[in-house]
Amino acid sequence: MILLRRRINFYDCDPAGILFYANIFRMCHSAYEKLVSTFELKKDYWRNDEFAVPIIKSSADYIKPFKSGDEINIQVSVSDLRESSFELTYKCTNQFKDFCAEVKTVHVFVDKKSWQKANLLSEIVEGLKSHQTASE
């Protein structure tokens, strides 16, 4: 599991002063990038000629609003791992440890030459397994 902490800025919010709904995905993607940085990879995950890992599904459940000035804590873990795809779950809390949102993203591994799904590289699987939730 990876933890990312971030402050909600005024520019992250909508006119009502709460986090604009789409910005939770941007913040969760930062947690995803932090997770990937822990992998021991031979190739650059983000910039290479062989593979890409696009998000094919995303969802968010908003429980309690984040407001400008709040601290957001995002815990990301691997909730599902398959041969060519994986799901990440992001649990988002505020500075008072109130559960505020849950985000899920599904990623698929594709070959850049054919743009067909392919099996995840073994070092990516190992990196993902090290962040897999125990109950999965």
C-alpha cells in the first residue's frame, strides 16, 4: 500500500468551495505514479516503445466533501490482479481521518505495436503483488 498526502488548494475546488469532482482522479493518479515508482523495472513504465498501460475503467464514490485547505490522504492498493490487467483502489480520507471518497481504476497492459492486450511483464506483476491488499 502506498500513502500520498496532499493539500486541497483553492484552485482544486468548484464555486461551492469543495473539491471539483474530476480532481480526485488527478490526485489519485499521483498516488498511482508513486506506486509505480516502487517497482524495479528494466524499462521506463511511462515512456517506452513496447507497452502502454491505459486506464479502461474508472469510478469514484464521494462520501464526504473535501474543502479548500483540507489535507487529503490517499491510500492506494492493488485490489485485483489478472494476466493482462489490474485494478487499483484508492481510499481517500481527510486530516481528521474521515473516509471521504473511494476511487477505483482498471488498467490493461497493451502491446504498442499491435495495440492488443498482452500479459503483464513479470517485474510489473511483482511490483503490483507487493501492494496487493491482503483480503484479495
